[in-house]
Amino acid sequence: MEYTINKMARLAGISTRTLRYYDEIGLLTPTRNHKNGYRLYGRNEVDKLQQILFFRELDVPLEEIGKMLQANDFDELTALQNHMISLL
């Protein structure tokens, strides 16, 4: 199933502006409808947004979240441990 930016924002409890910003900085890149240019979010983007929002709740900076999610060896537990260490 694919979601428009409005539906995705409502489901996630965030603004469409936030989703556009995540797209602008390359953190969450949806596919585009070729006919109208609308952003479309699929299952992979939903999962990725959940990870982004989880780390944002822990005050992890967006730049760091981007690095973690792009890493080939990304491990959520290790990322959490590293963030906790950086807070100490």
C-alpha cells in the first residue's frame, strides 16, 4: 500500500512540512507519481520513518540518524548503545 504525504503525516502524527524536510535532506526519500509529482510512501518508507521518529524521541540529531540508516552494517542496538554512551 502507498500513502500520500498527507496520509503519511496523519498516520505518523507529524506535519507534512516535516516529511518534506526529511525528503529535502535525503533522510526519507519517497517515490514520485510521474503523472502529478506527488510523493508516495510505501512499506519501506513507513518502516524507515518509524526508525527516524524513534531516534528523534531519543534526541538523536537528524544528521546522525542519516548516517546510521545509511550504514551497511546498521544495527539498531549498537546505535542505541553508542547514543547512550555519547550522553554520559
